[in-house]
Amino acid sequence: MTGNRTFTMIKPDAVENGHIGAILEKITAAGFKIVAMKYTQLSLRDAKAFYAVHSERPFFGELVEFMTRGPIVAAILEKDNAVEDFRALIGATNPAEAAEGTIRKLFAASIGENAVHGSDSDENAAIEGSFHFAGREVY
Ligand code: ATP
Ligand code: MG
């Protein structure tokens, strides 16, 4: 259904730092239902495809290296107004600018290593969700 799903990744930095459980707790406490989830690692090819929109940016190499360096948690989340509400829950891209209590404020160290991903539109939520999950893996 349009408008009620978003896609997230708990990024390698947050996994390395042992924050999977705390981040999932914040997500479910905020009213998101997990409808798909997996623990996986992006290949170079996956990361380049996933972040293709940033391929001309100066930080692209660094971003791909970071996103592939260890496992991630990928998930599809369901809630009314999911995309916007989840972006509010994770906070600004740069944790230094993220609001108090947001996931990036609590768990991220820098603009490059910022703990979580959140889709930026309903259209991208659908594209990103199907990038990671087959229909039968979504409940
Ligand atoms: P995401 O798409 O991961 O949820 P976002 O939508 O807040 O993050 P984008 O502009 O889409 O931010 O950037 C994608 C990712 O690229 C960021 O989350 C961050 O990891 C990295 N990134 C963005 N800007 C920079 C930068 N100036 N320097 C280093 N890395 C950056
Ligand atoms: Mg983005």
C-alpha cells in the first residue's frame, strides 16, 4: 500500500558498535511494524547500485567502502506516513545536526558513518525494499 511503508538499513558502524538491539527497540517503540528483515552484507556491486544516485558525489568511494565493510540489517517497516515519520525518527544526515533523541544523534559518529538509512520517498521505499526482499519474504 502506498504511503505506509519505508525501507531501512542498520549500517555497518552501528552493527560493529553493538547497537542493533537498541535501534530496533527505538523503531518498534515509535510504532513501526517490521514486515521484512534480514542480516546480510552488501557486495560492492550491491552498494554501487543502491547508492547510484550519489555516484558523481566526491564521497561516493568512501560511502561504498563503508557500506560494504561489514554486515547490515535490512528491513521494511510499516506505519501510517512511514517515510516521513521514519526520517524524523532517524534525524539529520549529519548526526551533529540531528535532533535530540533521534537514532543518528544517539548512535552515529559522523556524516559518513551515520548508523541508519531511511528511504526518502514512497517511490524509493518500494524500489529499495524490492532490491533486498522477494515478495515472499515480506509479511
Ligand atoms: P541515507 O540515504 O543513508 O538514509 P540521507 O538520505 O540522510 O542518508 P543522502 O544525502 O541520501 O543522506 O546520503 C546518503 C549517504 O551518503 C549518507 O547517509 C551518508 O552515509 C553519505 N554521505 C552523505 N553526505 C556525505 C558527505 N558529505 N560526506 C560523507 N558521506 C556522506
Ligand atoms: Mg538518502
